[in-house]
Amino acid sequence: MELGISGKVAFVTGGSGVGIGASTCRELARNGAKVALTYRTNEEKGTALAEQIRAEGGEAIAVEYDLGQPETIERGVAAVMAAWGSVDIFVANAMSAPAPMSKTAFESVPHEEIRRRLTTDLEAVLLTAQRVIPSMVERGWGRILFVSSLGAERGWAGDFPFEVAAASAKAALTGAARSLGVEFGRRGILTNVVTPGGVMNEELTAWLTPERLERLQARICTGRFSTPDELAKTITFLVSSANGNICGENVHVDGGS
């Protein structure tokens, strides 16, 4: 399938980490997009992925981007514009690191922690969208993709009181995608959400015992978690010209969980 993104400029936040972000960067580059991937503190890892993409014949740069620091959002988008003159595709994959399990009651979660998660996982995403949309409007074409989580729909409970704010922020992204679709869909800019279920990566396998992993996968129609590459292919389709009229939707890639 011809995706029609050769030469398009893609800005992928959280692209330097393991999992969905890095796989999406590679998949976009394989289809001819110029990829700007972000790192927060590990410049070496971001630069290494950009170099790998270039070694495979693609175009890529790594830029600093911190969800909690608005000035890095400004600089990051400006760096991409300086390098390639536009942002055609925005994939918002970056999020705060998950909080550890805790017996703390939700009523005792500090206000600053709730505010931090809402700032990083919602406000920063919208601020970035504000910075890239003018370039898309100018060209009459654009694609925006927010990566959510099942916790936004099913909630977090028990040992995850610190994740209530994160789930709230991720749930709000669906409303944001729909609203941006209403506002900009007629101008050629399609905004959607992808909600992964469990995704097999190094972090997940290190966190779950084999027994718990087996129990969780037994609840899924396909009997297994998704791979980062499967998420990347879905995201790449949705941000491509092959997606001609899917807008304001929340697409689940979870094996039927």
C-alpha cells in the first residue's frame, strides 16, 4: 500500500525510548518520512536512533523535548522547522514515567503530583499541537495522533493511586482529538487516538512475572499482547495519506482485550 508520506515531516515525541515511539520512528522513515524524534534527558539514545535511521537510508534528527518544560517544547518544534521548514505529522507518544505501585490512599496523593501528571500528559500535548498546527493549515494537509492507554477507559485502582491523574489526562485526549477534528478536519488535518493494550517490550517483561503475564494474556481474544511494530504500523497508516477520512476516532490495538 502506498502511504503517500514520502518527504513529509513527522515529529514524534518520546521517539527515542524503547517500544512504540522508536518503532513508529523507524516505520515512518521506512515509508519515506523525515523523522524528528525527541529525547528528554538521554541525548545519546536519541542521537543513536537518528543515526540508525540515517544509516538505513532515512532522514532523522533528534531534538530535546521535556513535557514538563514548555521552553523545550518551543525549542523542539523550532528546531524541526529550522531543519525542514514544516511539521506535517505529529505523533504524541511521550508521557510521564508510570508511578510505582503504592498503598497510599488516593485522598493522600499530593496536589503537586496530580497537577504534574495533568501538565505533562495533557497540557504539554495540547501546547505542542498548537505549535505544529499552523504549518499544517498552511499546507492544507496534516495528521495528528495521540497515544492513549487502556487505563484511560478502565481506570486504575488498588495499588496505583498515583495513576488516577494520568488516566484522566489520557482520557481527555479523546475529547481533544474529536474537537481538533471538528475544528481542522475540513482543512485537511485529521486527528485520531490510538489506544494500546499490553505491549511486549523490555520494560513490561521486566515488570511482570511469567505467571502474571500468562494470566493477563489469557484474557485477550488473540491470546497475546501486541508488539511495538504492530502499534507502529497502525499509527503510520493513520498519519498517512492512505487514511483519507478517519478523523476524531479512538482506535484500539489490544488484541481484543
